[in-house]
Amino acid sequence: MQLLRIAAAVSLAASACGAHADSLRCSGGISEIGDSRLAVLYRCGEPLLRDTYCAPVFYGGTAQVVPAPWATFAVPCLLVDEWVYDRGPGQLIATVRFRNGVVQSILYGRDPH
């Protein structure tokens, strides 16, 4: 019985997070992982929201994050862009994440993290 409760809790937690997808259907075609920003813009138009941030940089071969003051001076910043598309009534919001100008992931749902 305890195992059933744990499985139900894990399932509920997973459904609250955004769902991963390999593609985004738009009026101009389908955008996929590996597409450029320009290709997504051409197929899907302007996003509802855009954000750009510096992703954490890690020491080579470790899980240790380079501290922020050193990361900006010694290690190049890895810029990440996130574009949010409102796909209309009854559809989940899509968040397209770019690294180095290329689609890295497409997530559906309210919480892209």
C-alpha cells in the first residue's frame, strides 16, 4: 500500500511539471530540436514572451558550478534564450529553449523549469 502511495505521489509531481516534446506545430510548419532561431521565427512567428539568461558554467569534468564573479571574467557565458508561445484556447503553452542559437528543448505547460 505504501508503494502505491509513493507511485501516486511521483505521478502527480511529474504531471505538474512541463512535458517535453520533440517538435512544435505552428501555422508555418513544424519546428524541431536542432532548428535555428530564424527557422522557428519563420515557422511560428513572434513569441508571446522572450527571455535570455546566462546558464551556469561548470568546471570541466565536475558538477561544481564556477562562481558568478569568476564565470564572467574567466569562463565564457553560455547564453540561453527561452521563447514562450501561447498556442490558443485548450492548448498548453510551449516554451522553446535555445542554446547557441539552436533549439535545445521544447516544453509544454506552465512551468518550463
